[in-house]
Amino acid sequence: MSEHAWAYRTAAGRVADVDLSGFTVEATDGSIGKVDKHSDEADSSYLVVDTGPWIFGKEVLVPAGTVTAIDVREETVHVSLTREQVKNAPEFARDRHLEDVEYRRQLGGYYGFLPLM
């Protein structure tokens, strides 16, 4: 991937002022959970996905750049990730995600984004 990790793709259909909390998150090969929290801050957008019981309730932070489509009517967010990628993703670090640049860099790298220069 070469897109910016922390910004929604133009084609994703992100509608301002729509709360994505509770939306189902669909990977390329099936459902991975629900949006627990999200941010739309410029160059810092992300989803926190609660994976529910399928991987023991793990929460993961997913960069907005992985979002390929948002269906407001169906309350579904589609991402360019597989279930396996989400399952193996680092667990969400609630105390580090806002300020820790290295944590964000590591997550972006895990999801296949090139580091910003």
C-alpha cells in the first residue's frame, strides 16, 4: 500500500458527522467485529475495532487508510484486511495511541503502509 495510513481514502465514502460506532467491520474474507471508537482527525484517523468473541474480545486499532468503503445504510465498514491480519495485529494500546508516534509508525508498518518521510 502506498496511501497514507491515517487518512480515509477518497473513494471510501466517509461522510462527515456520521458516527461509525457500532458499525460492523467487514474484512476481505468476513466479519471482524464492530467499531468501538473512531477518530476523523486530519492525518490521524482510525477505527478501534472490538473483535468480539472470535479472537477472545481483542481490540485493535485500524488505520483509516485501510477503509475501502462505508455503507451508512447497512452500517458497515469494509477494510482491505483479512481476518488473519486483524487476528495477528498488535492489541490496541489505549494509553499510547494518541501521543506515541512510534506506536503509530509500527501499526502503519504492520498494515503495509510506507512510513512518512
